[in-house]
Amino acid sequence: MTTTATEIELGPRERLRRAARTGGAIAGIYIGYKGLHWLDRGVLRGFVGVARRQWDRFSASTLNDAATDLGGVLLKAGQFLATRADVLPPAYIERLARLQDRARPLPYADVRGVLCAELGAEPEALFARIWRRPIASASLAQVHRATLFDGREVAIKIQRPDVRSALRADLGTLRLAVRAIQSIEGTLGFSILLDQ
């Protein structure tokens, strides 16, 4: 049984927080790499390799923290990027691979609200038992175990109620960041990754 989310729009403050968190992380990472690129031409050239590896670790941690904080599409993007050893340095692959099991579960009160709205009745009227703790929690949905009145065990997949709104907000921020970087650097292929 799958329920789709009754859509909840993010408020202006949450959209701004998400944009600032995402944009700040991307801008900081980009500026650091740009600085290393400039140093690679000067007298400090011998130290740039070590500094770049340290910046890779710091940047991967920054992305990991933002994805864990914001969840949704950023968590999904981080999980996807963790599979791209052909594109990213090893520090990113290692750190972002940790995102595979990092989605915070929704509180049961939110789950109950989605179930009521989507199924048209309170969960207690539809199920003999529903477990409050999810058996799985992902970036876009989570799964709860339940028992029907006839004794059959079922799994209920509940989509996060703010997933569509967060997706629109986060993709808008990511597209803006990619356009800004590409206006400086030229096409780097980030748009293709973002589309995927």
C-alpha cells in the first residue's frame, strides 16, 4: 500500500533557509577550489596537492552535512554523487556514501496526518495495528509496518508531505548555482548531472 503526500508548501522562511544552506555550501566549495587553482600557478604550487586533498575532505563533509540537514533532493543527489567515482575525488565518494542511510524519519504525528488525509480515515479505523517506528526511512518517503483487521501484514509507504515543495525549491537553487558557476567557468557538465 502506498500513500502519496498531501502536498505541504514550504513557507518563505524555510525556502530561504534551504536556499541559503545550499547556496552557501556550493559557493564556499567553489571559492575554495578557485583559490587552490590560483595558488597552483604561484610559488606555493608544491603545497597545492596536499591542500586540495584536504579541501576535498572538507568540501565532501560540507555537502554531506547540508544533505543530511535538508534531506529530500539534496540527500538523493548526494547518494547519486556517491556512485560517481568517475567524476568526483575519492574523498567525496567515501563521505557521500554515508548518506545511504541518513534520512531522518518523519515524526509519527506527521505520518498519521498524511494517512488521515490520503486514506480518508484515522489509521486506527483502517488497521488493527500500525507501528509508529518506520522500518525504513528514505529521502522522499518512509515505510511503516501495519496489520489489517483480517490479520494480514502490510507495509505502508508514506511520501514526505513537503517533498514536492522542497524538490522545487532545492532544484531551483541548484540550477541557479550551476548557471552562476558555468557563467564564470563555461560548461562543466553539471547541468547534465543535475538533470539526471
